[in-house]
Amino acid sequence: MNLPQFILASSSPRRLELLRELDVDFEVLPSDASELHNEHLTAGETSQINAYRKARAVAKKFPDALVMGADTLVYLDTKLFGKPTNHEDAYRMLKQLQGQTHQVVTGVCLMQLRCHRQKVFAESTEVKFRVLTTQEIKNYLDRINPLDKAGGYAIQENGDKIIENISGSYSNVMGLPLERLKEELPHWEVPLGVH
């Protein structure tokens, strides 16, 4: 049996798309680990714990492979915005975020269980929303599916309609900090630009 060398422990189509941009060989095996949310932890701590849990669940099945788990959270001040439960919830989130600058934090865990190696880190990006009317929020939500996106929005899908500017990594807001991964992956003997 040919075991995968590098596994993305995520079912996110955006993470899959982003990782392809690094031109690396990898396989996708979504993690069944449940996400933890604890009001006593910061977004950085929570995202790193969730990334670790996702990576470990898959690494137990493939201990020789390098497994990467990731978790992206949106927060304003100390309030966390997860994935909305329905369109009304997404509308409520965007109403709170409009006109404000919030943080998008992605926790990443790289783990090779058999070698007892792991690296866990979080990257943060500041996102400033435009001041939005009720109709502008509704129009935006008609254009995208907000239900699988933290904060109820996607920067890459009509993001210019709601976002004024960002400070930090654009890909981090989508779900993976590619700039940081380009620095980290060579330490794990994952060749970049193999295709």
C-alpha cells in the first residue's frame, strides 16, 4: 500500500484550492474531530487547539505521514464568530461586523506522529468592513453561501462589496496562511513546486 506523504485533514474546498497553489503533492482526508469553543480561550488559542485536534485524529490513522490540520476563526474584540447556523444568523453576523475592523485567525498544526514532531502556530489578519446598509448585506448574502464560512462571508466571493481593506495575509482570511506555510513546509521535507 502506498501511504500518503502529506495529508490535508480538512474538507474545506478553499483550503484544498489554496494548498494546490503551493504546488505540493498531498491527499485530502477530512478529520472527524469536533471543534472546541471555549469563551475563556483567545481566538488564537482556540484555533490552534482545533487545528491540533483535527491533525491528530488523522495522524493516528497515518502515523508516518505529515498531517496538516487548520481552523479559521473570525472575532471582533472578544466575540467569536463561527459558521452561521442559517441565513438569519449570517445576516446578524454581517450586521455586527459592518463598519468595524475584525481579526481573522487561522490556527495550523503540522504533525508527524511516528517521528514525534509537531508545529502549531496561528496567523492573524485584520479585516475592515465597509459601512453596509441592510439591503447591501442582503444583496451580498444572496450572492454567496455563507453557511460554511466563519463570520458568514468569503473574501474571495464578492469580498469587495463588503470589505474596505485588509492588513496581513489574504489567503489567511480564506483559510490558510500560504506565506507562513511556504516557510514551514520545507522543514518537513515537503518539496514546493513539484509540478
